[in-house]
Amino acid sequence: MKLIVQIPCLDEAATLPATIADIPRQIDGIDEVEILVIDDGSTDDTSRVARDLGADHVVRFPRNRGLGHAFKAGFDTSLRLGADIIVNTDGDNQYFGGDITALVQPILQGEAHVVIGDRQTGDISHFSLSKRLLQRFGSSVVGRLASISVPDVASGFRAYSREAALHLPTFTDFDHTAEHVVQAGQNRLAVVSVPIRVNPKARASRLFSNVGEFVLKSGTISLRTYARYKALKLFAACGALTFLVGFAIGLRFLYFFFVVGEADQYVQSLILASVLLMAGFQMFLTGIVADLIATNRSMMEDTLSRVKKLEIRRQQHGDPDGEAESQ
């Protein structure tokens, strides 16, 4: 059983030593623990520091590509290296690495595909009241979209089984946290949360300038991910609402036309009703097309998962052709 701890980094030379020092190298039930650092185009000595600190693998981008790309590269590299469990943590030493032992237990016991570290944000002293409330609200909304309960959706301290890593693609270059929760819920993967500890804040977040920006971007990503799986339901609901409003306005016009006999001054209502009725019907048709596209996307994701499994199997059996394809 191999565990790989991946650490996406951007200019983390100062905080990386403490991050790596906390990572346990021996865990009951795990035969190998390796550390993978993904240097997302750092301008400092992050890669050199990582090697000096004993990181087993370092992947470096020549320029910054975003957290989503770094996370995806970490997943792909970890799978090629034969990881059975992948743990993601941040390079700013936000999370206490010693809790990796607790984080992987549900996967080792066969109880989960994805384990999310719960920072218990209500108790974090450097979180403002507004941030705590927004974290709770955001987690509730994303949890509803995913049909699962996740108290800390924004936590990046997570453990993934190999099966989960193969079935959870990353499409955003901003942040994978909300996206993966919705995907896991819609794919009916087992997701559990475990309480974790956090270290004192070392620096401000580089992902967003304020909480409002984070909520807006995460909300957009979550809705987009949900629409990928429930396109017909989403468009049908919007279309039905639009159609009903147009229908009601149309009835109002008919009332004035047949009962009151003063329809001339309500022609605008007739035009608006016609537009809304057509728009509602068009939304429903768009939902059907989007649902067909979503079905095709699901088939492509399943094919991609199978291809990855074949590549991993070839590498494990020492097939040189498989190795060349994976590179």
C-alpha cells in the first residue's frame, strides 16, 4: 500500500520546510509514504528546497498555471507512481501534517473514497465572523448540490483512494475543492469528513483577495459542475418558471381582451408573454441538448478512467510501450 502526499506550491520556499517536517513517514497499514511537490512556476527556490528536504518527487511548471492545473498534475503523477492513496495538502503549512494518519484511516478501512479534513472553522481564531458564516453557508449550498453533508467544503486537506482519483477529473484552474465535492456526490462516491488541526496563519491566501471573491468563484464552479450532471433538471426548472410567468401574463391579457374589452393598452403584455413562452420552451430544448452532451461527457470520463487504469497496469508490469504512452 503506497501513500503519496502531494503538495502544490507557488513560492513556498519559506513555509515548505515546516510543511514537510510534519508529514509522517510511517503509518500503520501503509507500506510506503512518498512526498510529491508540484512547483507551479515559483520564482523562488521552492523546487531546490523541496529536494533538499527529501521530497521524493518534484514536478515543476516553467510558469504559473494555477492551482487546478497543479492539482491535476499531482494526481496524474501520483497515479503513474503507483499510489493507492493520495493526500493533498497546502505548501503554506496551513494544515497539521500529523493528521494525515487520521485522514487516511477511513480509506484503509474501506469506508470512504474521499476523506475531507474538517478544520472546524467556527473555532479558528483568525477567521472573522463573516468568513465563518460564509464558510458555513457555502458548505451547506455545495453539500445540497452534491447531495452529501460536508461541513468544510473549502478544506484542501484531503485523502483520495486510487478509485476516486481515477474518477474525479479537474476542469478548473482556480480551486478543485467545491468541484470535487459535487463530482463525488453525483458519482455516488463515499465521502466522509474527519476533524483536523490547523497551524497558525503564515500568510494571506494567494487564491483570492477577499472572501467574497472566493464565494463567487467557488459558487460558479459548483453550479457549473452540478449542471454538468443535472443539465436537464436545471434547464427544465428555469424553463418551467419562465414559461409559467409568460403563461400568467398571457392569461391576464386574455382577461382584458374577452372580459373587460380593453385589450389595446395591454398589447405590450401580449408581446412579453409571447417572448417568455418561447424562451421557456427554448430553455427546455436547451436542457435536452445539454443532457445529451452531459451523457457523452460521462462516457468520455469513463473511457478516460479505463485508459488510465490500463496505463497504470502496463507500467506495473514493466511494459515499455505503456511507459512511453503515459509520458
